[in-house]
Amino acid sequence: TFRLDLAGNILQLRYNNYQRAVLTGLGLKQTEEFYSAYRMFTEMLSDPANQLWRKLQPGTILFFDNWRMLHGRSSFQGARKLTNGWFKRETWLNAARINKFFD
């Protein structure tokens, strides 16, 4: 799912190949076009050239903008504790601007 602003710029991208709703409301041609584009997008995501992998060490904290970065994880063996949390995107952007993290 792509969420656009009023100018047509991408604000948010959501993708989960394993949790998809049924596609409805399209004719046969549009459905075929959708699945062709979806397959191409999935292939782009699966290309290692378009991926960045990091092995996290104990105690490592990773922050990212869930609206702007697709993310996942590989299988893991052993004990681990994975904790996550959320805060409003606007809260982060306001704090970043106040602290001059970017212009």
C-alpha cells in the first residue's frame, strides 16, 4: 500500500507478502496489471542489491521510520528478547527539527 501526500509524493509504504487482503473491485485487465506490477515489486525487494542486512549485538538499539523503510528479519536460533515500541511520527519529526537533526 502506498500512501501519498496531496502532491503525489510517497508518505508511507506498507508491504507484507504474507498478510494481504483479497483484491476486489478491478476488472480482469487491471487485476492482471496489478499482479504483474506486484510480482515485479516483490522481485525488486528480494534482490540482495536492494537490501541492507545488520546483525545486531546484545544491547543494540535500532530506530527507523516505519513509514519510510521496509524491514524484516531472518530466522534465529537461541535465546533472545526482542522488544519494540512506537511513537507518533509527528512527535519524532518535531523533536528532530527542534534538535536540528536535519534542515
